Amino acid sequence: MNSYKDCNNAVDEKKYLDECIFVVKEQSFYMKQALENGSLRDTLKHASNMLCELRTSHLSPKHYYELYMLIFNELQHLDNFLSDKKKHKKKFIDIYESVQHAGNIIPRLYLLIIVGRNYIKNKDIKAKYILKDMTELCKGIQHPLRGLFLRYFLIQMCKDRIPDTGSEYEEAGGGNIDDAFEFLLTNFYESLKLWSRMNDKIIKIPSMQEEQIVNNRVKVLKEKMDVKMLVGSILVRMSQLEGMTKQYYLEKCLPKLLLYLSNINDSLIQQYIFESIVQVFSDECHIYSLEILLNAILKINTSLDFKSILITLLKRLRYFIESNKYELPKEIDIFHLFYDHLVLYVNRTLDYNGKTAYNANFDGTNKYKTSNLDYSETYRNAEKVVLTNNGSSDASNNYASNNCASNNCASNNCASNNYASNNCASNNYASHDVNKDGNTNNSTNFIESTNDQISSETLGYYDSTEQPSHVSSNGKNNKSSLNNTNNTNKQYNCNYDNNHSYNKNIYKNNCSSNSNNRNEDEYVQNVVKILQVIYEFIFLCIRLYDDVTISKLFVLPYTIVSNVNLNNDMICEQVISIIVLPFNYLGLNALKGKNMQVLLSNIIDKHKKKLSLNIIDAIIECRNKTVMYENVEEILKYISSIFHEKVNKNEDIFNLENNSITYISEKICKFFHIITNTNDIDQKYNICMLFYKYIENSSYIVHLLPTVVFTLLHIVTAIINIEAGNSKNSNNVNNNRNSGSVNKNGANNSNNNDRNNDRNNDRNNDSNNDSNNDSNNDGNNDSGSNFFLEKKEDIYDEESYDKDRIALLAQYHNDSVDEKIITKYNMYVKNIFKFIHTNLQEVASQIPVLTFKLFLHSAVVVNNYYYFVQTHSFISFDNLEAICYEFITQPLIIYEEDINMSSQQFECIIWIVGILCSYITILENENYDNIALKLTQHANKLLKKKDQCLGVLKCSHLYWENKKYRNSTKVLECLQKSVKNAEIAMQSNNDNIILYVYMLQKYVYYYEAENIEITEESLNYLIHICQEYCTKSSSNNNNSPFKQEFIQTIKYIQEKKKNSNTFAKINVNAVPLRVE
């Protein structure tokens, strides 16, 4: 066989390619002229000259493909000419015979294929005969590169001319699916043989340096993989056959493909072909042939990179199952099929580089038992069984069988092939250690007792760089040893060719340290790949099976982790991916998996943060939110390292855009809400306390504590509403006693609306527009534009209302209440209030505004819990009023010490006024008056006079909204103080005139609520001031906020005057009702 003639450099090769392209274009031009003239003879002549350029050996596969495609496109003109019989007026049999007289074999065969393609289309002869003839003639090209392109050309030109099931050529009697498959299969095997011979291009000269040999080998392997598409395209066309049914694939296609593949002792080729088989054939075929395919991958070649093949197969099956889960046949046990093989793969990977000795116990079941026979012989026997079951085969099948046998003999005679030893080792490596009773040991026994078996006393270690004692020392091919099943002392009878011996001498001359590093890197890569395989296997099983089956999946990764060094980042990251995967689909239930907790504990410290964050992300995204205290306790133990991470103290913890603390805290808070997402009060309380133990001294305590506090308050609210479902009436009572959710301004106005609607039905039409508290009006917008939406509070007895509420609650708490449970919950509440008070004080200086609001929220919950205690006489909880008072005074202390910004101070006043007016009812009068006085003083000390005016206006509600604490005189004092502040504010800025409108609205509100301190003179005075200013500025700013507010207020008063005599003495006649 001629060897390749490599060019000296890429420049020379490119130059040579340009010369070939010039000749092709020239001959193509003359060929087209001949086609126009209708001269078939000249056409074939110039086409032959053009095709002669494909005889070259000076081009790499890449450049040869470029030349081939140029010629292929030009040959389409010839093909179109031949397909039209009217143009050449010749019989195809004559043309078919004439092109075979071409002087060179390359042009002869290319022209023969083009003519044969059209000969089949004409249907003068059966398609199967022409296809078989062209296939046999193509054997005349034995040059690897030229032969592969010729076979590729044959398949491309005849892919639509084969007698497939349902095709026109089958109907014409040109053959059937067997003939079509045989045509593709024969070309596939011939292409495999040509492809495998590209190794002969490796040049070995004694004077060459090691670097030159390595570079030459790398170049050859690269060129070898550049032509893989030429072979893979045959498999693609084979999978597209209409007659390629599941049964046909199982009985004929796959056995023959594996038979031919076993005869090619080249791991790169086998790797690619296995991946192609997995990718091109249907999912249904793979599911039913899973056991055969897995056995083949395991046993064909030990140097085969089975991991990439398995990953591709597992992904393919997973995608199929995700969309067709219920179509999976029940008789196919995917779990055990893969699991039994993965046990062997794990052992083989760990055995690499002497990490652990091969243990035959790994291969556990008889169904995977192999003899010492050659693997190709096994598939020949399988093929004979298939043929016997299906009856006698036709002549073409017999021919293929004979041809395969001869090829196999040729393959066996090539004792110098480098991969023969690999195939031999594979068969012996996968053999079983058979017990006296004829049964093999269970593979899972080794997995479950790995820790015991990895000790030096149990396993025998050997150096992978030395030849094992049981390997034949002569290095010759001993075929009889392959067939001798009794000769167990020669388990590894490997064959070494000259390449292997030469490379071994080079290896011994290299530096031992570099060699060890290279072996270690390769070992790491192998471990990472097997972990990737296990990852895909677990992923597949999670999508397919229940929790019980999935819990068994982590034995395999545990075995690897127990035998490898997790200090390697690549291995550790892959282990983390495997650990995190089940949390994405099972949530906290993933901890039930066998050895899962051991895997978590084996992760080294530097990777624990990444593991923790990944687990948290997985639990957040998981749809399974089932929570159990035991699982929470375990998971917090493993992710606790993240809580004690050292952070940069100079970093602004509230810089939300560029801050890792905020980012991580957000994730942890989401995680906390998930683990506390349960209706079980005991479990929720215990989880909160447990979580706090881990974050108590954490850098994230400032961010996480508010989340814990809100959850604890939610627990108290749940206890308060524990019997709310007993009746509709009790629900209504609990609705009146708001659970403590506060709006942005600190005031939830629904309570006032309900009470007012119940007590003031005769004013229902007006109250629909008066429902909102003034805290909403002025708190954010400073506008007061909807003052008339504020509703006056009817005079009623607050104390009698509270008594009625307690009595109504007690009515529906029947005698069957479990006192022990309520008493236990009462202890929880005591601990919660103490916890909140203690911990909020510690973080008040860091998050003052948020702590301010949390204390107020807690005060609301304490207020509500007071009425719950009153309805259960057996509960003992003293000083709830004192606790509520403490939770209100603490915000005032925070206000004075830590809140310095004027805007925040004004917002805080709005908050606390809204809370006191809407929710707090259990304080003693003296305590309430102290708080109200303090708030009024703080409002009067705000930085801006405008804020002082609005703040004091808000504080006036403290003395009116709640009948229990009502004081008309104090209301008037607040209003009068607001008027003084407004007068001072007007001196600095005339725009503050709008403050008078706000005060007018408040006067109207209290006047309508029948506050005896509010007189008609006060209202007329404010109306006069506003009217005077409005008159002065009538020519400017007609649409100013002041005018709009004032006019709306006057309209409201006029409407009231029409409907009742309440505002009869208010003078609004001179006020314009619209803006001109």
C-alpha cells in the first residue's frame, strides 16, 4: 500500500491545492462545452481528466475535501445530462460498460457510480445488482483517504436509489429492505477498514526525536478524526431507512454493526461509531436494545472512552422519557441495566493507575458473564442464531456472511495491530470470578463494603507502569490462550506490536515526575467522566422512578469519593453537581438517599460555600416543598459553613448592586421561608429556633434576623387564629382583630371602615367616600387632596366594644379545646416575645428604620394576643400590656438615638401614629398619653416647618380615633399648633399656602365628627385665608395644587350643606367653584 506523501508545510499544500483547482475548473469548462454540443464521448473524457485530480496523495483530508466538493458540484452537470435520455440517445448498459474502460481507476469508479445511479433510475435492471456491483468494484481503491471519499460519493449518489421499504425500486422488483441494508452495511464495514488503516501514516524512523514522533502522531490522529463524517453519514442513511423497524434493528442491524465494529481494534473509531449509533437511531430502538448495547460498550475494548458514549445515551433516554414517560415499556428495567454496568465502570475507573486493584466481585450477575472467546466470535454466534430463527437467508446475506468471515480472519492475522492487546484485555478484564457453585458474586456487595475492601490487606496493588506477572512475557500473539477457558493463570494475554515496544522504551527514558503528573491528570479526567456518567444516570432515574429507587443511587458516587482525593477541584465540583442534582427535584427529601449525608460531609472546606449555595438554589427552585424537622436539621448542619464566612468589614452591606453579602442573604432568606413553609406550629417554631442557632454569630445576622422575626410573629398570629375555622362568626371576630399586617404608612383602614359602616348605616353613601384615615393622605404625598374621604368616628364606648369582642370570642371557644396544646403554644409565645425584644435591640443601631417597624409590628401582635388570652381562662400570661408598651417605647428610643434623617423621621411618625390609632387598644391611659405626648413633641421638632405642621396634624388623631383615649382638647391644641407652624412656613415660602388647605380639611373632619372644640369661626377663618390667597393669585397658576385642593374642599362642604344642617353656619358663598 502506498503511504501518504506529506507536504513540507501548509504553504506548499495550499499551493498544490490551487493547482488542482485550476485544472478542475479548466476541465469543467471543456466538459460543459461538450455537454452543450451533445458529445457524450468528449464529456466523459473531460470529466475523467477532472477526476484524475482526486488521485493525489499530497493533500490533507481538509484540503482533499475542498477539492472533492468542487468536483462533486461540477459532476452534477454530467448527472443531469445522463438522466435525460433524449440528450445522449444511448442505452445505459452501453454507457455503463464504456466508462469501465477508463485508464485510471479513480475516474473510472466515479464515472461508474454516476452512470450506475441513472441506470438504476431507468429500471432496466434490478437495483440490488447494480448496487452490489458498484460496491464490489469500489474495493479496488485501498488507499484510505481516496477510498473513504469514493465510498462517501457512492452513498451520497445512491442514497435515493436503494430498494427501501415502500420505494419505487422495491416495487419494481429491485430488491427489499435486506438488500438496501446490505448495501449500506457492506460500505460501512469497508469504510471502517479503510479508516482504521490511516494509522499506517505514522512514520517511525530510529533517528527521529521523541517530539517529532509525538507531533507526527498528533497530526495523524487529527487527520483521522477529520474524515469521521464520511463514515458516520452511512449510519445516518441507515437509520433513515423506512424498513428500519424496531424488530429489524434488534435482529439484524445492531448485531451486525457490533460484529463489524469488534473486528476494528481502534478505540477512536469504536468511540465515534458507538456515539453515532446512539445519536442516529430512534429512542425506541435504544430502549429495547439497551442491554445489548451496554454489554458491547463494556466488552469491546478496555481503552474505549465509554463515558462519553454513556453520557450521550443517558441524555437521549432522559429527553425521551421526559416527553413520553408513560410510553416506556414496563418490561424494560432501565435502572438495573445501567446500575449493574456502572458498577463495572466504576471499578474499572478506580483500577486505573493502580488506585485499587481489579476485584472480580464487582461483576455481579450471570447475565453479564463473558467467556474468554474472542468478542467477534460471540457476535458471529449471535448472528447465526438470528439467521436460524428467521429461516434461511438469501444469496446476498450468505455472501456478506462469508465476506465477514474472511475479513475476520484477516483481522485476526494482524497480530502486530496496536489495539489487539486492548481487545484481548477487555475480554479477560470483564471475566467473572466464578464460585464453586457456578454463581458469580453480587456486584453490589462490593459497593456496599467499599471501605473494607480498599484496605491494603484486602486488595492487591500493582504498579500500572510495570507488566503484570500474569501477562505473557514473550509478547507474541497466542491465539490458543484466547480460547482456553481453563487457563486462569493467563488472564491477561496481551499482544504488543513494535509501536508499543518502542513507546515503552521512550517512556522509560522520560523523567518519572513528568510521567506521574501525566498519569495523574489522565486519572482525574477519567474520574470526572465517570462522575458525569453517574450524574446523567441519577438525572434519568429522578425523572423516571420514585423516591425509593432514587435513594439507592448514591452508592456509586460514594464509592468513588471514598477512593479519590477530593482536593482536586475538577473532581470535587463534579461531586457537588451530583449532590445538588436530587435537591432540584426532591427538595429536602434528597437527604433520604443512601450515603447522601456521607457525600455531603466529605466535601472539603474550600468547596463547602459553593456546595451550600448550590443546595440552597436547588431547594428554592424545587417544586417539592415537603418539610420535616429532621431534614432541616441535617441540611443546616451541612450548609452552616456559609453562615460563618469571613466578610469584608469595609464593604457597604447595604450596597445592593455590588455586594455579595446581600446576594447570599437573599438566597438564605428564600431558603428559610421554604423550610418554615408548614402549618405545623411546633415544627415551624422549632425550625426557627434551630435556624437562629446557626446564624446567631453570623455575618448575615443583620439581614436574616428580620425574616426570622416576621416568621415568629406569623406563628403567634397562627396561634391566635387556631380556632378561627370553627364558625363564620369567629372568622368575623378575627377579621376585626387584625392579625397585624400593616400597610406602607402604618395604617390599615379596613377596621375603621367596618366599625363605621356598622354604626353609621344612615351615612353609608357618604362613608363610601370617607373611608380612609388621614395618615394615608399626608404621609407620602403631603397633599391631603382626598380629605373628604376621611370619615368621622362616631362616638361610642371603646371599652364596651372590647368587652363585646372578648365575649364573642369566648362564645365560640368550646370546652373541647386541648388545654395542653394551648398552654404549650402560650410558652412559645412568651419565648417569641422575649426573643424579639432581645435580638432587635442588638441590631437596632445597624438597621434602625427596619427595627423601628418590626417593634411596631410586634406591638400589634401583642395587642391581638391579649384578646386571645382573655378568651382562654386557663392561660397564664401577665404583663401583656407592659410588653406592648415596651414594644412601642423601643421605637421611640430608636427614633431619638439612631434615626437622624428628616425624611425618615417624618415617615416614622406617620407609621407609629397609624399603628396606635388603628391597632393598639390595650394600653393604660397614662401610658398611652405619655406616648402620644412624646410623638407630638417629636413631630413639632422636625427639621422643616412644613413637616412640623403635617406631623402635628397627624398626631391630632392620637387623641380622637380611639374612644378609650379620646381627648377633644388635645386635638384642638394639635390643630392650633399646626396653624402656628403653617404661619411660620408661609413666611419663608408662599407655596406652603397649601398647608392651610390641609388644616382646613382636618378641621372639617373633626367638625363633622362632632368635636365640640372645633367651632365654625375656626373653619371660616381658614376658608377666608385660603380664599384671599386664591383671589390674589387668580391670574396665575390656575391649575396649581393649592387651588385644586381648595375647590374640592369647598365643593364637599357645599354638598354637606345641601343634605344636612351640619355646615349651615359655614360661609362658602364667596368662594369660586371652578378654576377659570
